[in-house]
Amino acid sequence: MEDNNLKNHNVEEQEITVERKLIELYTLQQVDSKIDKIRIIRGELPLEVQDLEDEIAGMETRITKYDEELEKFAKDIVDYKTKIKEATYLIKKYEEQQNNVRNNREYESLTKEIEYQSLDIQLCEKRINDCTKKSELIKISLGETNARLEERRSDLELKKNELSSIVEETEKEEAELMQRSKESEQLIEERLLTAYKRIRKNARNGLAVVQIERDACGGCFNKIPPQHQLDICMHKKIIVCEYCGRILIDKGIVEMYNND
């Protein structure tokens, strides 16, 4: 009779031990998930800041290019106006020379020179007009880009402040959670902890311990056979999903965790 009581006591102790292991594993998972969430939030903001910095750098490069194009067009316009001035001077000179020519051949030669300079003036005026139109379009784009740049610089300043604030707020919380994680790890046997870390590393969402939901694994959502569900609810041994390898628990473990 005494032997039977001892056996029953050992079985009960074994059940409590496995149950406790499951609670500690779930506790560790909850802490690690909170750490993951902090790092995800903090990880997204630097990317947003980097995207804004890249966009601003791109706009600044575009503005520099616009300025260079405007400078070139302005220089071209000055050059064309100089050519027009020179051609006008030559036309006047050739017209005066026509009044003193001695024969038709000289007169026709001067006439051709005048025609050539007149065509050159027309060409320069056309190019000045083209440069002016292009400059006006660039100035519109430049104004829009400058306005957009100011908006983005303002957005960047806000994001940097937000990032700085979140880093400041979460650093302390993360440090506390890291300490809690280490404390929880100390309560779990090495073999089981190694398995937990391996599963967590391979899991897409970092979940190594998941609850059964609607007769399915809470990680991969594959159906769990009824017998396995019964074994999981008994808390007699640690059972993993045959599809994804995650450690499975029932709502009883979750309730015990919440009541701890």
C-alpha cells in the first residue's frame, strides 16, 4: 500500500514537473516576444529614416542638376545675344559697303553675307526662345522640388525625434525584459532550452511555443490529431507539432501562466 502511494506521488510530481516546464517555456516565450516587438518597432523606424534621407539626397541631387541646367541655359542665352549683336553689326557694315561697291559681283557677295548673318540672327533668336521655355519649365520643377524637399526635411526631423524618443523609452524596457528572459532561461533545463532556441530561430515569427487553436497548431495552423490534443492537455510530456516542430500547449497552461 505504501509502495502504491509512493508511485502515485512520483507520477504526480512528474506531471507537475512537466507542467511547470511548459509554464516556464510559455513564460519565456511571452518575454522574448515582447523583446521581438520592441526590436521590430525600433527596426522599422531607422528604415523609415533611411528612406527619407535617401529621398532627400535624391531631391538635392535633382535640384543641383536643375541649377546647373539653368546656369547653362543662361550662359547660352548670353552667348546667343552676343552673336546677334555681332551679326547685327556685320549686317550694318555690309550694307554700308554695298553703297561703295564697284560692280555687281561685289554687291552680290555682300548680299549673301547679309543673308547669312540674318539667318544666323534668326537661328540665335530661336535658340534663345527654346532656352527660355526650357528654363521656365525647369524653374517650375525646381520650385516644386524645393517645396517637396522642405516637407521631407520636416518629416525627417519628426521621424528622427520619434526614433530618439522610442529608443530612449524602449532601451530601459528591453533591458528589463532581457533580464527577465535570462531569469526564465535559468528555470529551464539546458536540453529543453537549446531546443526552444533552435525552434525560435527557425520560426518566421519567433514563436517556439504556441497554443492549440481550433484543433490546430497556433504556429502553422495544421490540424492536430485528437489523441495528440488529449496528450497535450494531460501535461504529461512535452509535445511538438509534427509539421512545424513548435512546442504545443493548451489553454490550461496559458491560464496557469496568467494566474502566476
